[in-house]
Amino acid sequence: MKDIEFFLADDIIQGEDVPFYLLWKGDAPKSIEIVSEGFKDIIEMHNAVESEIDVGDGKTVFREFHVPGYLGGVLSTDITDQPFVHASLNVKIISEDGETILLTEKRELYTTRIDLAKLPKEIFYNESGLHRNISINLMGITTVVLSIEELEDNKALIDIPDDIKEAIEKFSNALIHGFEKLKAQFPNHLEVIDYLLNTSTETTITEYVERIEENFKESFSRDKAFLEAVVTVLFTALSGQASVRDRILRPLMEYFESNAAEGVFLENPFLHIRIPREGCIMAVKISGSNILGQDCTKPLEIRVKVRATDESLIPLKDIFSIRRSK
């Protein structure tokens, strides 16, 4: 065997599947032994003869291959409560003449953990702003999306402001009007258009666009004219509504830019909290997910009294101070 190439993917996020492969020239080896540490399982093997795989003592042995010169596979990983996990993939190749070749690739498996750093007894708001907030600490380097969910004992009103709801409704109406016009132009895509019309836009515009992309890649790839027409409808709906630009798109872009360095984003940064003068208990659960959409950390349950000099409506994100540990 000669010119052996050993590949293992870099920048691994805990919870993702990780490809690896071996390439070589010359005769097939007598056997290839693989031992992994820090990874969960080998969940796929490519080009190995299944009946010749022997699993035992933490190692997997391959003795026959469908075609010469290649062995590949996919490793699974666990999501742990540790921001960094050391992992390695060790390969032992034994050639037909008895020569032994040892290869090792080491990696770090990354995630981010969220911890409650400081919870005040009370959060007070007046004309000068918030007095105290909830401090949340992130440990790890991966990007995190935080979702905020009300608990059963929550007494604070948490919702999207009426002006943003109105902007979303105008955007939705413009989309409906545009897609209804497409029915006559593209009768062979009626099923797709009906799905677009029935997809809710009550969350965020970005989620709406992502949902369209996920569900209709095949339709769009087969009919470029239909794709261009849908993009035109979306662009027209966005550009034709000043309220969408001013109240949603511009604040959303500013929010992403301001939080890019920390790599942490709220799933819905438009949520506001209405704080009554007499005060009430805010009870919420904060969950974190990675860029793969997987839960990556234990959720936090937070209960705190909120009070204001006068009834006030403020962005919920201002209640939290989120920092990442280096």
C-alpha cells in the first residue's frame, strides 16, 4: 500500500454526523481496524463488505472491500454538557505482507452551555431604563439560538407589539395577492402555490422564507421561471411595504450585526414584555439550539418579579445580559 490519504472532517459540532475516509493505491490491505474515542458510533460504512465486519473490544475490523482503494464512513456524536470534548479516530492498517501502518486524527467536538450567572430578586424599570437584569453566561464557541417560552406560572404579558403584527399582516396580504396571480400563470404548480398560501407568517419573515426553500427545492430546480416568479413576489412584498422595512427588516439586520461577535441570537428578537406598575412574576424557560437546530444545552427556568413606575412595554431581550466566557 502507498499514498494513503486519511480524512476526518474538521470543526465538529456535538450532535452532528462526521464523515471520514481512507484512500490508498496498490493492493488491498489484509485488514483495517478502526477505533474511535469521543465519538458515539460508526453509523455508516461505505465500500466495506458487510459480512466481514467484526465489532468487538471497541474496534471495528474490515477485511474485504467492494472496489479497491477506498473505505469511508460516518461517525455520530453525542451532545454533552461539556463545551469541548476531545475525540480521535485511530486506524490500524495491516498489509498482505504483514506491514502495519498506524494513523490517528484528533479533533475537538464543540458545543455551548448556557448558565444562569446572576438572577436579581427584582427587575425595576423607569424613565432612565432598567435597574438590574438577568445575567446569562455562555461557555463554548458555537453559535447558539435562544428561544424563550412562557411557563405556566408566568404572569407577565409577553408578545409581539401591535405595530410589528400589523407589518407582518401587510406583508402576508401582499404575498397572498402575489401568489394568487401566479395560479393562472403556473397552473402546473397549483399544489405548491397553495402550500405557500397556507404557510403561516405569524412568526418571522426569515422563518417563512426558510420554510419555502426547504419544501420546494425540487420544484424550483426543475422550473427556473417559477422560481424567479416566486422570488419576484417575495421581493415585491418586502420592498413595497415601508412598515416591513422600517419595523422588521432594518431592526432585524441591526440585531444580527450587533450580536454577531458573541454568536448568540434570540429566536424571536421582536418579543416585548408589558411590565405593570404593581409588578408581577415573569416565569420563562430559555432553551438553546445549535446551527443544526438541535437542543445543545439544558434549558434554564427563570422566575423573577418585574415592576415599573408606570406600565411599560419594553423589548424582552433587554431583560437579559448575555455574555460568552472566553
